[in-house]
Amino acid sequence: MLVGVPKEIKNNENRVALTPSGAMAFIKRGHEVWIERSAGAGSGFSDESYAAAGAKILDSAKEVWEKSEMILKVKEPLPNEYGLFQENQVLFTYLHLAAEPQLTKALMDKKIVGIAYETIQLEDGSLPLLTPMSEVAGRMSVIVGAQLLAKYAGGKGVLISGVPGVAPAKVTIVGGGIVGTNAAKMAMGMGADVTILDINPKRLKEIDDMFNFRIKTLVSNDYNLAKAVKEADLLIGAVLVPGAKAPKVVTEEMVAQMSAGSVIVDVAIDQGGSIETIDRITTHDQPTFERHGVIHYSVANMPGAMARTSTLALTSSTLPYALTLANDGYEKAIAGDKALAKGVNTMKGKLTYQSVAKALALEYTPLSQIID
């Protein structure tokens, strides 16, 4: 298979979808790998290191897209990349289509085999290609929030750990999944007063056992949520419904009750966001805006700021699936792996992921009707 890796173009996105060692793995199995010049530079991988692994370096994204049967990316294509799509091409990347109607249409129009990292799902319900970036983003959310609480950043001037004789910051985390638990680990490690809310009592019990009673757990209902949000110095949105648009669980009324200079970090923003007052995606260049006196942070590619760590964590998980797609061809690979099949969002002009179809009010076609 001809495998292409274009350079990411999202604002301050420095990750790359394939490392030199990953390129070597493809080449040893008889595939060809095309890398856009400087694609790995932001993660510390030089063109020379890819060339030494046997990859070919191309000067433009256009060349990479035109030559490749399968494109490996990190983030969803942006509008100026839609014209580069080749009919029936395999695209393996984060897609987050529930919040991207234009991209969904472009993929369907070009009959792209769109396989989303975030919807590949194992039988136990876990999301193996979302997990590493959720771990990064969860931990980053507390670091970012702690910085934004500084007075010079517009925050209320609260040190997240406090000091002897002065209470630490109150950190409220909405959602007890991978993002939420990693945020809790970081916040607790920094000495904060941490509360996690989740709708699943079983998950709350697991979190309670995990942290040995050192953080508070609350069932997420309107009363508990409103109280915890009002008291928070730092609020972290960590709600995920696999493949679907995130529900707006924190209302504007709740945010308006927060004290001035409080901070919200919504890690769910690439799925539409779970905070009602966040109506835009921000960038690493301009990461925040203020509403009701509260600082809002809604950067959709948080792990791109920690590119080296994020690339190594992500590609160690994506590579086995990418190799299977190349070795077996996408139809055989999908038919033979139920987890990989759940990653297919578009194929042959059809939308094959039900939650995306529901979010976008489009027709859903089961994958089983397209391939055996």
C-alpha cells in the first residue's frame, strides 16, 4: 500500500501521525511511505530520520494526498484540505464528525473511507486510540487551569495548592472517564481540593477506590452540579459520549454563579463541548475568552502543545491498526476486527456511524450493508 503522512495544519498542531520507527515498520512489510517535508519537525523528528527509515520525502501536501492510498493524520482535515481528497482513499485520523457537518459531507462526496481514531472501541467499551490523548489532555487541563488562575492571566489569583494556613483551589471535574481521572490525578498531586461528578454510581465507586477517599465524588444531577460549579475555582469539562456530540451539561445559569476570575477548561470541545457558555473553539495562539467574569479555555487540540509526548503516546497505539489496514487491505481488515469496524464513520459515500448520523440529522447506513 502507498501510505502518506501530510503535515498537520491546525493552529499550533505539532504532532505527526507516524514516527520514523513507524515508517520503518511499514517499509519492512513491503509498503511505501510518503512524508511531507517537515511533517515531523514539531515533534522532534527530522526529514533525515524518515529518509533513513526508508520513507520518501515530498515537498507538498498535494503530492502526498495524490500519491497515497491511505492517509495517516492526527487531526481532522480542515476546509482547505478537502480539495485534496482522492476518491475511495482511506483516511485514518481523529475525525470528530458529530461537530463537523461540512467535513462529513466532503468525506461522503469523495467516497472516503473515513476511519476515526476516537470511535475504535474494544468489547469492554474502552477506546484504545482516544485513551492516550485523553490522558495527555486530562493532565494538561489542570496545568493550563492553574496558570490561568494567575492574576496576570485574568484569573482570581488563587494558587492551586494553597499554602500552609491558606486553603487550596477547589477543582470541579465533570465526567469520570479517562480525561476526568487523569485531571484528578494531576489536581490531587498539586494539592487541590478535588471533586468529580459522574452520572454512573459504579464509576464513582471505582474512582473512590482509586483515590482512596482523597477526593470527593458526587452523582451528577442538577442540584449537585450547580453547587459544585458555583464553588469551583477551576472547572474542567470532561464529558464524552463516544462518537456523539457532547451534551451541554453545565448551563449558562450555573456559570453565571461562579465567582469572577474562576476558570473553565472544556476538554470536550472537539466533540462540541459540554459547557453552554462555550460557543467557539479557541486556539493555542488565543486560547481564552471571558464570559460572566469567568475565563473560558476551549482549545480543541490541547495535546498538540506537548507534541513529542503526545506523538509517541498516540502512534504507539495507532500503528498496529494502521499496519493491519495496509497489510490486509481495508475491507478485509475491517471485516476481521470488530473494534476497527467501529472506527469506520464513512465509506462509499455513506455515513456508517449512528451517533454521528443522529447528531447531524443525516441518513445512517449500517456498515454491514456495505461490506460483508
